[in-house]
Amino acid sequence: MKGNNMKIYIFDNSEALFERLSSFYIKEIKSNPSLKLGLATGGTPVPLYAKLVADHKLNGTSYQNVKTFNLDEYIGINENHEQSYRTFMNSNLFNHIDIKMSNTNIPRGNTKDNYEEIRIYNKILEENVIDIQLLGIGTNGHIGFNEPDSQFDSKTRIVSLSKETRYSNERFFKSIDEVPTHAITMGIGSIMNAKKIILVATGNNKASIIKKMIEENITKNVPASILQTHDDVVIYLDKEAASLLSVK
Ligand SMILES: O=P(O)(O)OC[C@H]1O[C@](O)(CO)[C@@H](O)[C@@H]1O
């Protein structure tokens, strides 16, 4: 059942969705220039980042004092690999705004000691309460790389990627063999610590998991369903992703 505090916005198309979402972010950044933003990767947030870059170039909205914290990174590929999430964030956002790179936090998947990296990232997340956490959602309900059966109180850790997740990310690699099998991810417990969570989903392929996440029981089998218990969740959907919802 829909969480009491979930707000759902449904848009005719993704252009209208990202116009409204980017306006929200720009207003928040202007009213709190030291905002702490949890950021996501994947295909969904790309139009948001493009609109934030366009606004920065046109209107000079400053990110000088903004800090960012990304959800996840692949294990075993270098930060400068074309498909690393560091490369994704730099090329989609960070290289085009005036954010200080030292204020952008992404877990590293290529260190000599993954457990030291986990400790470092957990410490960063303990020292910084995220104001607004942006989420996409995998077709199996994963948030970040918290796959089905992840503990709801989990913290940063190394996870093995499900077959469904690897195949859905194959589009970014030359072949399935090149898709990493493991990732380092912010845990669900850390995600739920954010003051506000914004989840974005577009396209028919997300309709079924959006219905499960919002209208069905909270279950570890659908990690995103735990968001029903958070006190400030806003869900932005295009009409395709919302097409199976009974509550509109
Ligand atoms: O937005 P997309 O490309 O559908 O990806 C959905 C989810 O899958 C991931 O890319 C990880 O596989 C997440 O980062 C993202 O939220």
C-alpha cells in the first residue's frame, strides 16, 4: 500500500518531468548553496543533469559549496574507464558546472583494499546527512546496487550484481562479458537516512516494478518498497512508468 508520505507526480512525457524536476533542484540549490546531494547514475537521470548544466551556463547557478555523494561504482574498473560512474558523473555533470571535484564523493571500485574503501565511504556518509537523495530504480527493484534480499539497514558494502542487472547494463558495455560482476554500493540504511528522497522512473519497462514498489507489501524482494516507510519521498513518473498504478 502507498506509504502515507509518498507524493507521486505523473507527467505526460519525460520533457515535462525533467523540466519540473530541474526547477525543483535549482530552487533548492539557490536557497541552500551548501546543499548535500545524493546522486544516481544510469540512463534515467541524464536529462536532469543536462538541464542543470544548461541552467548553470545560462543563469550562473553556483555549485561552489554543494557536496555530492553517489550511490555506487563498479568494482574492478578504473575511475577513468569510459563506463565507470566517476566518468559518467564527470561527463554528464561535474565537468560542466562550478562544483569543486573535492566535494564530489563516489565510492572507488579500483582500490587495493575494498574494505578500507567501504570504511572510508561509510565514514563520509556518517559525517554528512544527505539533504536530497536522487534514486533511479532497477527493473528488479534495486536502488543503487542494493539488489533483492539486501538488508533494509545495510551500509556501504561490496555486492554481486544480479544477472538481470548485468544484462540491463550491458547496453553501456561492448558485451556482457565486460559488465562487472560486483559493485560497491551505498546501503539501503544510508539511503533511508537522507532527509528527502526523490525517485525517478520513466518508460513502460519500469511500470511493473513501480506498481510493486508503491502499492504492494514491503519486502526485501523489492528493495525500493522500503521507501514506503520514509517520511519524505517524492516519486516522479512519466505516464508509461505510472501506467499500472491503481492510485493516480
Ligand atoms: O536509469 P536506468 O538506466 O534504468 O537504471 C536503473 C538503475 O540501474 C542502475 O543503473 C544500476 O544498475 C542504477 O544506478 C539505476 O538507478
